[in-house]
Amino acid sequence: MPSIKEISSSTQLFTEIYDVAENMVMLASGTISMVLEIGTMNFGLLSEEEQDTAIYAYAALLNSLNFPLQIVIQSQTKDVTNYLANLEIAEENTVSPVKREQIRRYREFVSDLVHEGNVLDKKFYAVIYASTLDLGIVTAKTFMPGQPELDLGRMDRSEMFEQAAHYLEPKRDQLIAAFARLGLPARLLVTQELVKLFYTNYNFADSEGIEVGNTADYTTPIVTAEVAG
């Protein structure tokens, strides 16, 4: 029988994400991105003239950009974990048996409605990025055959994040102002929100109700798995 060899691997080997820090995401390619969460409007309630105005304003926004922009639409089952927890506390603290029963029935109704009725929560994101070429870290010659690959482990990532911030912040401000003219609030996702966003994407079944703490308190940069014989 063959011996069991030690297996050591990192979850980072299976994703493109290399690091999340300074309210930005670094990919394994060295590209660094900012993610903006965009608010919504009830387009269906607008008059035909208002709808046309919104469409033309959005087209003008896209035509005014001189840098790449990625629009991401995410649909997920509505997370009502905290709401249900508050209802459960209210149920326990209610003295009246009649009111307690009403709260219990309502709590079960909300839970069934969300999970069995497949109530979805849609979120919209705008992503801007700075490539290693934009940051001056590599040159076009780097992409020629035979050239060594970029080794992020040997680079000063804090300096890379600082350079990316200087490059992306004016674009971030331009986008926030442009979306505001459409009546759509936009804001930058901070580090903890980015970690939660990607954790939810990769661990959807276990992500309901998860809260991400301050990443500065983390002592292990990556998650590893080992099987030893």
C-alpha cells in the first residue's frame, strides 16, 4: 500500500486574489482594484420621460470615461439572520403569551418566505483597477516569451497599494460624482467589506450571518491545509 504523503496547499492557489488591504484587492497578476457599491433607483416607477433621461444620463456617464470600468451585478438570497435574531430576543422578552405566539409565528413566516420563496437581494458594483503597467512595476518587455513571471512575494506590497491609491483615487472620485448626478449613491467598499464579499462568493452556503472583524487583528495571512501520514 502506498504511503500517504504530506499534502500542503493554500486556498490562494485556487483563487485569483492575492491580498486584500487598504480598501483594495490585489490579484495574483499584480493588478490592484477598488470596488464601489452603487445604489439603486426604482426605474419601473419613473415616467417614460424620466426613464429616457436616466438612460441618456447613464450613456453620457459611460462615454465620459477614459479608463476601463467593470460593472458587476450580484444576486443572493436575502440575509435576514440579524432580523430573525432580534425577533427571537423580542419573543423571549415578551410577557404576554398571546404576543409571544404572534412574534413566533411572524418569525417563522419571515424565515420561510426568504428561504423557500427565494427572496433575492441584488447589489451593484463598479470596479476600477490599476495594472502593473499602470503602476510602472513592469514594462511591455516583461510580457515577452522567456521573461520571468512577476513574483509578488519579493515585492513591497505596501508600496504597491500606495501607488495604486494615487492612481485610482481620482477615478474613484470621478465615478462617485458621476453616479451622484444620476441620483445613485456610490461608496468605496472598505477592507472588511471586501473580505466579506469575497468570502460570501466562495463560501455561499456557510456565509449567512457572517461578520468580518478587523483584518489588522489577523495573525495568519493565508489558510493552509495539511494531511500528514
